[in-house]
Amino acid sequence: MSNNHIKSVTGKDVFERINYLYQLSCITFKSNENNVASSLYSNLLMNISKKAVQRLEPNIKRSICKKCHNLLIPGVSATIRIRKKNVKWTCKRCHSTKVFKAVPGYQLWIDNKEAIVETVQF
């Protein structure tokens, strides 16, 4: 018997599709002034992640507006205001805001070493 067991990953196709749609959204946003296609791709990736019950990575989640699904790029499609303990992102398209912690030493759970259980190669 061989010890080479290939571990199947559930949702691999969903991760690949979400990754592809995010890259497509970024490319269309940079090349297009209309940005409707970019918002459509972002909306589609959000809906796919909800339907497949897959969590988006925090940096992807933070770069998409919750209201209009526009990509939030500092200075281009979003304004950023830094306060004492918060960072406030405002979408220039729909004027909705996102507020994140800016406390020194604050770290997301996903960035901790304890959060990583297993690394899987595709």
C-alpha cells in the first residue's frame, strides 16, 4: 500500500471561481471608467460565497463596498479618514461607510498562528 493519500478539498471550485471573479473585478475596474462590470463581478462573487457558505478572506471583504459592491480603492473610488482608534472608508459612489479598528497591535484572528490549522496545496 502506498502512503500517498490525496486529500480532497471541499469547495475548491468555489474558491477558484471567487478568486477569478475578484481578479476580473480588479482588472475591469482599472481599465474601465464605467465600473458597472466591476460591480457586477463583485456582486457575483459575494453571492457565490454566500450560496456555498464559504467565508471571504478579510482583505477581499474589506475591499468591496457592502451597498453597491464597488471596489474600494483609496483615492480613486473611496476616501479614507484615520481617527484615533478607527479607519473610516467611504465609498464615493454610494457614500456608504465602513469603519475598522486602528488600534496599535490589533491583529485579525486569521493572521494569528493559532488560527492556521492546516495548509492544503491544490
